[in-house]
Amino acid sequence: MNKFIVVIPARMKSKRLLGKPLIKINGVPMVIRTFNQCAKAVDKKFLYIATDSLKIKRVCNQYGANVVMTSKKCLTGTDRVAEVSKKINSKLYINVQGDEPIFNPNDLKKLINLSLKNPKEIISGYSKISQERMYNDLNVPKFVLDKNNYLLYATRAPVPSNKKGIFKSSYRQICAYSFPKDTLNFFYKFKKKTFLENIEDIELLRFIENGMKVKCIKMSGNSLAVDNSFDLNLVTRIINKNKKLYE
């Protein structure tokens, strides 16, 4: 049994940016950029792309990336990782979303290390929001944490808020998680999204709604999930300014 594997879920049916995983950034498909960033932190033999798309599979094969085929019925990326857990036996499954082409490898190392020390915890990354634009962006999930860094709630709304509606301080989700195998089995049993998960479109809420704790780990904040064309242009500019960092 592996101590851990890293799984990158990728699907072609993104509503906000069609064909997102295979959109090329300076000639390299987005999901491959995410794979390459993760490969700077872990050996490729522990790194997999999970997809239901044969088109994605063919591209991954061209770049030498490991692929696990999953069903088209997956409700979320975490459901896709849960299907991988039925095919590849591991104690822990690290999920890095496929739309994180500038994901920080050091954050992945940090997540893995904390997960190995706390193998029964569900763990998610977060970072501080420094820009009011991001605070008000409904594409960006916000985290509300307790004093021990456990997740109280996740929402796309600008929180925490105040009577004047002035941005003070907030945290955003970094789309990297760690799951023990049994929690994935529990998650996958649901055949539809839970009430709040469905409203917010944030899969971690499925755990919270069922009384399970999610530990949160602070990350560098260098990463940026690509949800729309604005994000794509921003990430492209970042890569162009730091070509050696993202080779």
C-alpha cells in the first residue's frame, strides 16, 4: 500500500471555460502544467491525472503523465478521486485540482507532510486574500475558520462582512486537499450533492454538512485557480514573467 498518491482531477465539461484542461498556456496544456508543478514535489510514480475524457488521456500520454480513467457520473473532483481510490490502494489521497497551472510545489510538500503526521484528518489549503477584487469575486470560495484552523464554513460570498460592506480580511480556498481512504468512501456514497454543497458549488461542504471536520493549512497564496478568461490571462502573464519558475 502507498503512503500517499497525488491525484489531479480533470474534465472537459467546465461551464465557465470550455475545454479548460487542454487550453494551452504558452504551448503547454493547463492540466500538464499542473502535473509538472506537482512533479517538482513528488516522484511521478505517485502522481496521476484522473479523467473521464479520452481526449485528455491521449494528451497526457503524449507528455508521459500517468492517467486513471474514471466514470462520467462523478459529481465533483473529489468524487473522481474517490473512484481512483477504488483502483489504487493508498492510505492518503492528495487532490490537486487540474486548473492550478502555477501551483506551488512547496505547498504540496507542506500538505503531504502535515497529512502524514495527521493521517486521519481531512485537510484543505487556504491563503489570505489581499485584493478586494478577489474578496468580491463569486468564483473564489472563501473560508471561515475557527481558532484551531478548522473549517466553519465555505462560501462564494464575500465573508466575513460588516455593516459597511468594507473589505477587512478574508481567506480563500487553495484547491489542494488530503483525504484518508475511508472519508472518500463516505463522500462517494452520496448520489447527489448535499444541500449547501449544491447551493455554493463547494464540495468540502459535503463533509461539513455531515458533521465531519476539515483541518485547514495555510499556503503561500502563489497559486491561482483558472475559472474564466480573466484568470487565464492573469496566469499567462505570471508565467511569462517567471518562465524559469514554471518550466
